[in-house]
Amino acid sequence: SSAGVSASRPLSPSLSRHAMAEKEKGKEGKGIVNFYATLEVDDEADDDVIKKSYRKLVLRWHPDKNPADRNKAEEMIRLINSAYSVLSNPTKREKYDLQRCSVNRKQRGMTPAKPKVSPKMSVPKEFMLQPMGHPEKFLRHDGKKTTVVGRQDIQAKFKEFFETSKFSLWWVPEVNNMCRIRALGSKARNDKRGVSAGLAGGLNLSFRVGADAESEVILTEAEKGKRTENVDFMAKESPEYEGAFRFETACRRGHYLAFLPPCELRVVPLLNEELGRILDFMPLEFSASLKYKDLEEVLRPIAEPKRGTWMPLSALREAPEVANYFKKVMKQDTVWDAEDFAAYFEGHFVDWDYKATTAEVRLRPVEERLGQLLRSSRSTEDVALAVLSAGEELSKLPLSGVLRAIQVMAAAKASAEKKAAKDPPASKQAKKDEGMRLESGEVERMKLLRALPDALSAAVKAIAEETEVPIGHVTVKEIVEAAERLPALVCENPTPDILEHRKEAVKSLVECAVARLEKNKSLTGTPAACSAEELLRLLRLHGAAAHDPALSQLCGHALEKADRSTILQVVHRACTLGCESVAQAAAAVALQGLNKDAPDDMAAAVALLARAGSPVQPLALALLERGPSASAKSLAPAVVVLIEKGAASVVMVPVMECLVAKAPFSDVASDDLLGLALAAAKSPEPFSMAFEPVLGAAADTKLEKWEAADVVRLLLAAVKGKGALTTDTQASLLSAASDVLAPQMGELAAVDLVKLLLAVSGFGASALLESTAKEAVIRLADLSLTHLLLVTQGLAQGLDPTHTCLQQALEFWTSKLKAMAAAQLAAGGPKGVDASRQLTVEQIVKLVVALAPTLQANGADARADCQARGGLGPDLADQCGRGESRPDEVSRAGVQPAGGAGARVVRGEPCGAPRPSGRRRCARRELQALRVAGRPGEAAR
């Protein structure tokens, strides 16, 4: 890409928190960071004092020893490690002290001494370039891009980092102090090899300068002898810092090379001041780069072959590479002792795990290191970078890393959505940019979601294998919070596999929480540290019902210390979820303080506890004792549930009388009115006093907000207690029901229509019965045989025998039975026809009994009589001939099971040769039974 003017400078996603801290430091104008103050030592402190202070601070600020403020502890450890890496290295400390001295002199208003030699003589041939005030940062190139970063800011090996930090100045002939800043090792198009110091070729820092505008800095070619203004700088001694230089563009005076924290290199106008910008750079001999090697880069290759396994500390201390590092870099004849190494490993806990009791150390496995890295991450950029760069180790991520990644990513997504909702973008382009920004973290979130099921499954196994509770272990509260945040990771239009991964991840997190509780209890022997609030949140998660027994045993101790409101919420949630054991455990605790509640609260608690499975008798007695002081609105649901749970009538009858005395029930909920009606219908004898006030209150509501199915259930209950209802109540109830159901009649399900017909037919003729009967007749062809029989019974019960709807039902049955008989003949007998499409003997008898009044009313019509007998007779004979009916059914029907001649006689077939007398008697009894079924009047004679 070519260089260009850019007003905006987006933050690199790979930027570390240390770089962000540097940027904030620059903004506040604090100058160079004071590493001596960080380690709490004097500027003249020797190595022993620095090491001793480092050990003390690492132990004080280790995150596992500061669980209440882990974020602050991790930040302090990072600052302490940064300070120690500089002050423990003689070369780094020397360069740091020089920069710090220059910065301090400037702050005191002192100007540097006039240089005795020109920049051409004082700048090293091969150098690294550091911005003043930032002793850990170096100018570095990556391809054609340039950045200013520290070793801690990016993931790069030692050689890779410093090879791309090597520069030189190519001085332009015949012009004093005009130079080009060349990246050593870089190649131009015609170069056969990378450029070296003092030679032409390679790539140079280039810029594009407009009037009073900034420019980014990249690498471009500049052939020898060719004038290219955008690569030429004028090297000048810094007017503020001794030993530092400034680089002014040769083509436009007043524009300088500048470092803008946290990581950018730009050309800026001198007059456009910006807080934190640095115009002065310190060149360092490139040969000194070897002194910038960290101890980590020496220890890691030694431990890498045995990564994840414990090794004695002596194996590291006695390694030749370690001895050589301390001699050449640290300038010490002896290596650190065990105590110094222990402090180092404690401070670098992300990579190392140290066991002080046995003096053993191990390099953490990649998945464990990733978990530590995520757990110590604070910014979304750090977490996103760690997740994106992770490989298979992401599916083996430790639980602490999983929770941290979920927390940071979910919070970032929620924050971005909240900001977008609060300040919606105005233009289409702004909306597009905002959408891209919201989706920028989607790749990382989806990658994490896909890895979670395997990672959490491994976490459950790891918890089960623990032999002691680890220091700083993950708490149940942290696991629950992560499970609650997990849905926020999913995008707006997720694929089915992502939804499945999310579902499995939540279930696994619940399993982790339960395993953590069980393990803590088994190892410590004390009740699990789980509060009622945590239990309630856990019960709201998908998959909690599968751990009902374990949760009830583990959380009983916590429930005893909780307030009653929370306990009752636990009971309610457990009942809703189907966790019977948890519900009963919580209900047992809540029952102890029942008498301390206000009457209405007590009644509500009784209803809730009864649903949870508490013994109903003590609850009924409590309701009997304090029920008179409770309102009908609170008392009604408690009465309903106690009757449903089988509370003794001797207690519930006085309670029901107490409730009835509070009529009218104008403030009682419709669900409770329905429940009372159903409870009274279930036991009409002791609770008959409830029918009139309850059904009257329901009628007064006009049933406007009732569901059609609930109205049908109410009418079924009302018909059982109609003897206790006044005529006015019956009429108003049927009128209100008709207003609600008549417009919805065509939409009623078949089963509700049948129930409605049976209910309203018990009240006799009414407008609702008429509309229901008409709808039932319309649907006759669509009903099953069982529903047909019930509809016929309902029509016969409520309508006049000569009613049109009943006549239509009779005609339908005639054709139906003839079709059934024809199907049997075609199939070679009843056994060839599906049993679900045939009537049993008992059903036929019920049908005949239901239609008997209609058949009698039609007795003068011989044709109708013949049709009825012709349809009913053969079918009944075939059913009897099959011999499949039970003896009690046949006896109730007055029919003796037999076959052969009797069946043929009914069908009108010839009997053939004379039969034995016993067979004839059987045939006559069959024929007589059919006559009885078809002609009740003749049967009486």
C-alpha cells in the first residue's frame, strides 16, 4: 500500500494492556515510568536489594492471594515484572537510567549540552531506535508497515523481533545531515540480497506530507541517484534530551518523525501538538540487542521437551545455557539461588508452575497456559487475540480461562449493543460501519462456543479428580455468572449447530457448578458454600433439573440461613422446573416459620409449599387457624391446591366454609375460581356450599378474559353441582358462556366441543345448547367413533326426541353402521377390519339406549324403524359373533355371545338344515336381544 494522509488511527487488536497504560501515561504527561518506585527501592539500590523487594512484592500481589481484587493484583504483577526485567538487567538498566536522566533534566528546565560532533558521526552505523520515555519500545518494520512496540506487546521470538528492529542511516551526498532511514535486511525489487549498512538499496521510511497534515510512515524503495523527496530526513540533535535525535522531513520544514502512543509512527507538524507524542528518538547500538534477551527465552527451550511434567529446579539452574546467560547478560558469575527462581516463577505464573515443597517446576501445557493468559486478560483485544491464535488447546481450556473468556466477550458485545442503541448512527455508511464493528468479534465468539462443550466436559473430569481444593479455585458464583452470560455470545441469526453448542455449554456449566459443590463438601467435610441466591440462579439455568438430588443435599444448609422470600422463590422455581427434592427441602425450611408471616403471605406460602410436596395436613391446619384473617384472593389458591393434594375433608370443609363466608369473590383470579369449581365438582357432597358463590362470581365476570377451554371445564364442573345453583345463576352462567363460546364455536377442538355438548345438555334447552348441537352435527363425519357416541348421548340428553339435530344424528348412524357392516363383509368378517373402526358391544348398547327415545318417537314411521334395525341389527350380531366382548358387557346388554345361526337369522339369511335345540335356543336369544335393543316397548311386553 502507498503512503497517505489519515486523520484516524485505529487501535491494533494485538495491542497489549501495557501499551495502553503507556498511552495513558503519555496523555497525563507523567513522563517516563519510574521502575524504582514500582519495586519500592531507591535509585541507587544494588542487585540484592532489588531481588529482595521483587520477591516480597510478588508474594504480596500474587492473584491467588488476592481473590477479592484479582484484576488489580494481576495488573500489579505485570508492572512489577516489567520493572524487574529492566532493573535486573545491567544493560537495560543503564539505558533506562540514561533516558530517565534526560527526561528528568527536561522536566527541570535544563537543556542538553551542545554536541561536539555531528549526527553523522554520533549515530551508530547499525542501530535500534527507541522513543524517549519508553525504554521498552523499539521502532520495528513488518513488511512495508512500521510500528513502535515492545517485546511484551507482540508474540515474536527474540531473533525475529530484533532483526526487524535493525536500521541504519544512508547519508545523502553533498547535503549536510540529510539522510534516509533504511531498514537493514530489506530488499528492493532489483536487490539480490538484503541491504546492509552503508550501501544503497533496500527499503526506506517514507511519508506523504500535505499542508498541516499528518502522514503515516511506511517502507518504500528509493533507487540510488534518483531524487525521491518523500524518503529524505534531516537528522538533528534533540533540543531537549541529551543523546537523542529528531528527524525532520527535508521537503517540508516543521514536520517531524513522531511516535504516537500506543504503537504508531507518523510524520506530524511540529505546531500540531498532541498529548503523549514523542519527537525525540534514542539510537542504540544494534550489538546491544543481545543484552536485551530475557531469562524466559533461555529457560523455555530447556523445559519445552518436558512441557507439562514436573522437573527439578536444579535441572534448570545447572544448565549451561543458564550459566552462560547470567555471565554474559546479567554480568553475574553465579546463577540465582532457589529462592530467587521461586520468586521469578511466582511472578510469571502464566507460563510456569512452581512447587516449593519439592523444589520442582514445570512449563504449563499450552491449554493451561492459554487458560492463565485468558484469566489474566482485561481487555477484549487480549481475549480475542488469545482465542483467535489458539489451536486445539482451546477445546482443552481450563475452567478459569473459559469463564474469563465468556465474561469479557459477553461484556464487550453487550456494551457495543448498548452504545449502538443509545447513539444510533445517522448515515447509511455509519450504520454499515457500526454493523461491521458489532460483528467484528463474532469469529472469536463462534470459535469459543464450538470449543466449549469439550472444554467443559474436561473441566468436570478435572474437578472430580481433585485430591484437595486448589488455591484460588473457581467458585460456584463465577460459574453461574458465566452460564447466565453465555447466551449473549450468540449472534442475531445463529445456525442450528451454534444453538446446540450453546445449549450443551450451559448444561456443562451447570454440571461444573454441581461438581464443584460436591467436591468441596467431600474434601472439607463441611456443607457446601452455596447461598440460596446462587441456588436460585442455578435453578434458572438449562440442565439444572438433572441434578435435583445433588442440589437438595448440598444446599440445605444454605437455605436455613436465607430469608423467607428467597426460600419461597427457590420452592416456586423448583416446582416449575420439576426438581421435587429441592422443592421439598426448601419447603421443609419454609414450613418452620409459617406462623410468623402475615395472613395473606401465609396463605400464599401454603399454596406454594403444597405444590412443592410438603405434607398437606399441617398446612391445612395452619390455614384453618389463620384463614379467617386472610383475604379471599389469597385464601382461594391455597384451598384449591390443598384439595387437589388430598387434604382431609374434616379440615378442609371448615376452611371452605370460611372462604365462602368471604363472598362475593370479585377480586379472586379466574384461575382460582375455576380451581374452586373443579375441586367442588370432584367432591360435591362436602363442598356443595361453594358452587353458588364461585359460579356466581364467574358469571359476574362475564367470562370475558377466560380461555374457551377453561369455560368448557367450568361448565362441566357446574353441571355436577347444578342442584346447588339457583335458576338465575344457571341462566347467567349459560348466557355468559354463550357470549364467549358462540363466536369461537367453529374453532373449538373436537374434544372441547364434545365436552361442551355433554356439559350444556345437562342444563336442558338453551341457546348455547342449540349452537353447540348444530356445530356438532356439522362435524359428525370428522369425529372418531368414541366422540360420535358421546355426541349422540349429549344430543339425546338435552334435545327433544323430534329435534332436527337428533334426527340428523340418527340418519348419520344408520349410514355409518351400514358402511361398517359392508366393510366387514368385504373383509371376510369382523377380524379383517381395524378394531378402531368398529364398535364394541358396550358401545352399541350405549348407542341404542341413547337413541331409544328417538326411535320410539319415530315408531309410526315403519321406514325409519326398518332403517334403524337394518343398521343396528347386523352390526350388533357381528360383534356378538366375534365373541370378543367381556361377559359383563354382554350381560349388561342382555345379549348372550353366540354365533352361527343367530347371526344369519338377524341378517335375514336362511338357516339351512335343522340345528340342535341348544343352538336354536342360542339363536333365539340373540334375535330376542337385538329386538330388545331395537324396540324397547316390545321388549317390555
